[in-house]
Amino acid sequence: MSKEKNGLFTIFGGTGDLAKRKLYPSLYRLYKKGYLKEKFAVIGTARREWTDDFYREVVVESIQNITESHEHAIEFASHFYYQSHNVTDIEHYDTLKKLSEKLDKQYQLEGNRLFYLAMSPNFFGVISQNLKDRDLITTTGFNRLIIEKPFGQDFESALVLNNQIRASFEENQIYRIDHYLGKEMVQNISAIRFGNYMIESMWNSRYIDNIQITLGESLGVEERGGYYDTSGALRDMLQNHILQIISLLAMEPPTRLKDKEIRTEKIKALKAVRLLEPDEVSDYMIRGQYGPSHNDISKNLNGYREEMNVALDSQTETFVAGKIMIDNFRWTGVPFYFRTGKRLTKKGTQIDIEFKNVPLNLFDNNDEPLPANVLTIYIQPTEGFSLELNTKKIGLGLATETLQLEHKYSAETTANSLEAYEKLILDCLNGDSTNFTHWDEVATSWKFVDIIRNQWDKEKVDFPNYASGSMGPIDSEQLLIKDGFKWHWCPNKK
């Protein structure tokens, strides 16, 4: 059975940074691996007045570091076509329809269409409506709408946006991308849990003390200050990436590892997340904003308020840490801690699962408690696992030491695996929505985040409160210390 897929990709925002950095390289990798061959075409649309030839040059340039040869890149780019397009101009959709129908016949695409909205969410509604009204949605093949975050600024705006899109597309045709769900080790969470009875049998409040999730970025906002100053870490990271990871960690075993069954359990887990009362927000959530560096290594780093297009008195958080409780039978009493921020010590994403300690220390450790067993899932840039166990030290006596059993995938293995966007685009071609977010997940996440956002908007904070190159404000350490825990990943400590 051939693995080749066919379809017409229409990319709204085809001249943008996302298209050049992620979409075109991902499509080329699928082409190189044989998932796309002859029966596919791409229409790039944007306001700029480009020709097909110039557009193809841009595509070739965007994949120059991963091509087999220049000839192969040219062959791939020959499937790309460009149309200057104003998303609010109805006539442009008629022109787009003619080009789509021409390419459908030319490449034998059987009416299969994927519409990728790689642009501001402000235009999602009008594009969706015009795609339906001007008959670009076919009746002979599949039609799938791929949209990027942010999906709204709060629950109410997300609901309006969803209603606009649902007027043209069914829920099973909508693919909301969260690129973290395309990462190999995030998808491996299910394999670790449900493929190992030893692990799954202990995956509950009886054996687990706490779970820690860190999504750290060493860079600042760079040139994205204008966007970021209206978003912040809470909306940018917690509402989607972090809550999605928590739903995978917390969900009950599905009856099958298929999209509908997994989605059902994820939604149940998210609905079990305890909603905070406004006066509880300060006890459960920490926010921060980076200032200049306070060390010699990173002394030239600006604070957030010195970044381009950022207000001098900005109250936007670049760091969020928090404690999330899940009120169900499996997880009652187990805190899920998270932290995410920009300009931290090191770029990295990992999950640390800390198991409960032995009730009595029988070993010669000067009455000190034994270190907890910790299972770590490394997501990026390293991919792999580790498990910390207590063992006896070699020699006389019964003193113990910690042994780390570790497996990290080689650079060669990870380089040859599907990249996140590549994997998600292929899933969309296959009609597999497992690693995309359903509206019920989006809505539930916003309801949790809105309570925090509304409370924070009432308060002014003395920012900045952490230095560039640190691991965030000291309050994020205290968040765990007051519960008797500490962060396991401490890249700023030797």
C-alpha cells in the first residue's frame, strides 16, 4: 500500500515567517520521504505582489539547508503557486477558486483540500466564511482547516472565534495546532504509561508525591515584543502547551489509542482541574518579568522593558509558575507544578515525576531521609528518559547513593525522526486529530486561565523581579518549598 498522500495546500500567510521557517521545510521533508510525490500542490497567498517564479525562489531558499540537491529542491518547488490575496476581498476568493480547480485537475487531487491559516486569528472568521460562501470547500474530497494559536484572548473571544469557524467547518474538519503535541517525547507519554504496567500501576496519588513540568527558554522576546506585550506567558504557554501536557499526564487510560478515545479522556482530565477562587490566585500562581542580567557571562542582556516594541512600564509577565490540583480519584492531593519563562538559565523542556519516599529509612544516612525516586522525561533539546534509584555504596556499611538509569536518544536518531510540524501536517493529511486540540479542550483551558488573568489585571507588580540568565523569581522556589518539595531541574546550580 502506497504511503503517498494527495491534496491541495492553500497557505494564507504564505510569505510569512511561520511558512518559511516551519511549513515549507516540513512539506519538503514529507516530499523527500515519499509522503508527497506528484499528486500535491501548494498555493501561497498574501498581500504581496509576487510571481510564481519569485515565490518558488523563496521556497527553495527556505529549504536550502535540508535539500538532497538543488535540482531536487527545484522539482519540489515546481508544485508551488502564488496568488496575491486580500482576505477581505470576495473577488480574490473567486480567483483562488479558479486556480484551485485548475490545480486539482492538473495534479489529480480528487478535491482534497487543506487550508492553513498562518496569519492573525483576527482573520480566521472572515477567511472561513468566504471559503464556504465562494464554494472553495469541495464535496468530492476532504476539507481540513489548520489554524495556529492563539485561539482567542480569553474564553469569550475564543467562543466567538469558534462560532465563526464552525459556521463553515465541522469540528472534525478543524485542526488546531499545538506544536508541543507533535514532539516525539510528548507523544511518548502514552507509551511510557500504558505500555509499562509497572509504571501505570503506580501512576496515581498512592505512589506519586508531585509532578513538575518545566518549559524553559534562554532567549528573550527578540523581535516579537509587539505581539508578546499583548499576550504574556500565561496566555502564550499555560493555556495551551502546559495544560495539554498535564492532560496527557493525568488522563485515564483510553479504550484505544485513537483520536476520539484519547480526546475524551483528555477533556475529562482538564475538567477535573480545580478552578481557583480569585483570592487563591496569589497562593497558587507566580508571575515574573525578566530584567537585565546580573552575572558576567550574560551581562549584555537587556531587560524585557528595554526590548523593541515593549512599553517602558509593561506589566506583561514573561514567566509563570504555578500549582495545579486535579480533583478526581486518581490524583487527589497530588500537586502538578509548572514553570515557564523567557531568558532563563537554559533552554529545555522536561517532566519530573517524583514518587513517594519509603516510610522508614533503614540505612546509614545519619537519619537523613532517602532521596525520592524520580522519573524524568526529557522533551527538548535532549530527548529521552532517566530514573533515579537509591543503591548501596560500594564498601563497608549500609550508606546509600543515588543511581541514575538514563537513556537519551542519539543526535542521529532524533535528526531522522519526524519534526513536530512535519508530523502534524502528516497527521492532518491522514485525518488523524489525536495530536490536535478539540474545542472542548480549548474552552476548558480558557476558563481556568481567565480566573488568573482577571485577578492579575487588577494588581500592579514591581517588575522586573528576576534577572536574565536565572531560573525565574525566587517566589517560584518558595511555591514548592512551602509544600516540602523543591524543583528537580536546577541548571543554574552546580
